[in-house]
Amino acid sequence: MSLISIDRLRTAERPHLPSWFKVTAHTGPDYLDIKQTLERLQLHTICEEARCPNRWECWNARTATFLILGDICTRRCHYCSVETGRPAAIDHDEPQRVAEAVQALGLRHAVITSVNRDELPDGGAAIFAETIRQTRRFNPDCTIEVLIPDFEGNADALSTVCAKRPEILNHNIETVRRLFPSIRPQGKYPRSIELLGRAKEQGMTTKSGLILGMGETFDEAREVMRDLRAVNCDILTIGQYLQPTREHLPVAHFYDPADFASLKEEGLAMGFAHVESGPLVRSSYHADRQTGRQPSDLTSAI
């Protein structure tokens, strides 16, 4: 799929959502507590910036995902609604505010991601490391999951994050090899696979996510799963792509829930320790269940 064909498809009529995509938007005390805490501490979430359809469910269950290094991304991926442009200067107080939010909300599992900051020599790895350090300092019993960019293949940047020993290191592959150049033009499929392999070599529990419905075939999705297992990736999430705005890549296909169930079975048979697969699944969906802790030990996550 070329960039020209993507532009042409953007003018097409948006398809109606299948019946299984009914999402109820409602607020409750936990939702409001998270929203007010994030506003007070001036923090961002990928839930809001990426227009996640699960935001109401997750926030009402006291789960969300911190977005560090600002809310402006240096890359323009054709499926993502995070704003692209020139980011602001690094906020060196942000890691402590994240730690304070984890403490204020009484969280037991913290999920931390970022925009791409390709203008920085280390891609923001030092801020990731400091956020892990501060979160542990304020919350010694909290497990930590980081969802990192590819750092443009910078092995030292990856090692900076791994040295802080997050319980889970996530890097999303997002799409299949064939579509990578057109959908993620500033990324490289082999580079992402290599990053996950290097993280595994450094003792990390690794995780990745795949989005379906952007023009791939079922066999291509299976190929991604095999490539991830070839570098011993432990955890996989698979979800349905939803077009965030008319300016983004349109949905090529809606998969049936049975298709996601089938891929989950195949993934477990390949050797993944955990596969979260379904139409509404996103990278951090039910992340607290993937740490190895029992549900009773995880009162909340963000």
C-alpha cells in the first residue's frame, strides 16, 4: 500500500462499526479521580491522546497509561492520532510527578509510554529510566511496565532503560512487514524485532502489540507472531484498528471476535506466555494481568 493509495482511501466513506464495538461512555468516581489527579499534576495519557475506545472502562477501573516526554511526537504514523510536530523542551520534573500520581492513586502496576523524541540523542531513554527510578522510590511495591519507542536502533538507549529493570518491557510492532514502510514510514520492521531481541538478551520480560484491519492478511499477521517468537517475545496483544479521524488511514477490514480468539489460540501454541486478543484490545488493556501477580495482589493499574 503506497502513500498515494492511503491518501485516496482517506476520502472514502467511513464504514459502520460492527455490533461488537458498542462502547458506553460514562464517568464515575474512579474516572474522575484519575482525571483530576492527572490535571493537577499536569500529566498526559495515551488513552486521551490516542483516543482509545476503552478509556471509560479502564479509567472507571482505575487503569490508564502515562504518556511521558510531552504530547507532541516527532513521527507521523498514519494510524495514530497523537499530534505530530516540534516537541517542547524536556520536563525534568515529569518523572517525579508520574511517581506522585502512582502514589496518590494507590496503584500497584504502572504502565508508562512516550511519544517519539527522535531529536534527542537518546530518544528520551534517560527520562524513561528516571521515571522508573522515581516510581520505585515513591512506590516500592509497584510493578512497572514501559512501552518504549525504537530509539532509532540506539542500543545504548535501550540498555539505559533495561538497566532499571522494569517488570515488562513493551515495544509495539503495530503492523505487518509489508505495510510498515507506508503506515510507519519513520520506523523499520527489522529494527523493531531486533530491539525486542536485544531487550530479551538483557533479561527483560518482553511484550509487543499488533493492530489488525489496516490492510494485512491473516497469514501476514501469523508471520509477525512467528517473528516475535523467534526473538522469544513473551506477551502479545492483538486488537482491531479504528480510524481516529478522517485524516488517518481508513479501516480496511473489521475482524470477527472469533478471528481474534483463533489468533490467541495460535499464539499460545507458538509459545507466548500470555496473549490478549480481541476487537477492543489495546497494548495496555488488562496489563495488570500480565505481570505474574495474582489479581488479588493488583488493586489497580495505570
